[in-house]
Amino acid sequence: MNWAMQLKAADKEVIPIYCFDPRYYAKEHSQTKYGTRKTGVIRARFQLESVEALRADLESIQSQLLVSFEKPEEYLVKLLDPA
């Protein structure tokens, strides 16, 4: 990220992306001892509200937020794949 900050403004393009990683919401992907979700209802609601606020802030400056419900490493590969 630091290298991007050093570029001239004319050379920069930022694509805001947020991934709701399913591993944090699905019980079967949990790594906890008791099989509970990593993200409960309250935390998930907070995250959703935060992403909605971020989206509104970006829209106020004529930008858009891409939102995915896939694993980030899978979504970003698809996004960057020209095929």
C-alpha cells in the first residue's frame, strides 16, 4: 500500500472493495472449539451498517464500493482476470 501512496495523483486509481468473507459467517467454516460462528448477529449488523455508511460516503464523492460475499482471494482473482 505504501508504494501506491507515493505515486502522483494522476497515476492513481483506487477501486474500493469490501468482501463479506463467508468463513466469518458460516458455522461449518468456524475454527472455534464449539462450532460457533466467528461473527455473531450483533457484529454482523455492525459490519453491514459500516459498509452501508462507507458506500454512502463514497457515493458522495462520486465513487462506488464493490461488495462481494465471496472469499477475498477468490473474488479478487475473478475481478482481475481479463478472461
